[in-house]
Amino acid sequence: MRPFLLVAVCAGLFAQPAADLNEALGPSRKRIDAIDRRIIQLLNQRAQVVHEVGVIKQQYHAPASAPGRARQVLERVATQARAPLTPAALQTIYKTILEQMTAMEAAGMENSPRR
């Protein structure tokens, strides 16, 4: 019987702080969710412009990948990092964005008719 009592007491001790933690984190998590929605909206807008760039590149028979432009973007975003976000962290995030956008642009260029 004592092991059960010990488990019940421990469960009670840990259950309350978890509920308190979730309640304390609630407002911050709502703010993060709202920010995430804005980021997604902006990424969708960026993707639309990337699609337009792909159409232009296709007209000029240019490749989707532009390493020089990617370097410019990475250098620019590094200068805009503010604590707690480091330049390296922001560049890592943007490398992923650039890779995905370039892949999307290349796929769009392959699937559309040549002009």
C-alpha cells in the first residue's frame, strides 16, 4: 500500500505545477501563434514573388539558382539580427528559406511551358 501512496503523492506534486505552467505559458504561446501566422503570410507573399522571378528568369533562359544573390541575402539578414537572435542563427533560418524557395522556383520553371 505504501508504494501506491508514494506514487499518488508524487503524481499530485507534479500535476499541479504542470497545470500552472500551461496557464503561465498560455499568453506567450498565443503571441507566438499570432507571430507564426504573420510569418507564414509573409513566406507565402515571398513565394509568390519568387514565382514571378522564376517566370522572368525563364524568359531570359536564366537558371533558378543564383548563388551570388543568395550570398547577398544572407549577408543582409545577418546585419539585421538583434539579440537574442544571432547573425548565425538568422543565416541558418534564411539558408533553409532560400533552399526551399529556389527548389520551388526551379520546379515551377520545369513545369511551365518555355517562352
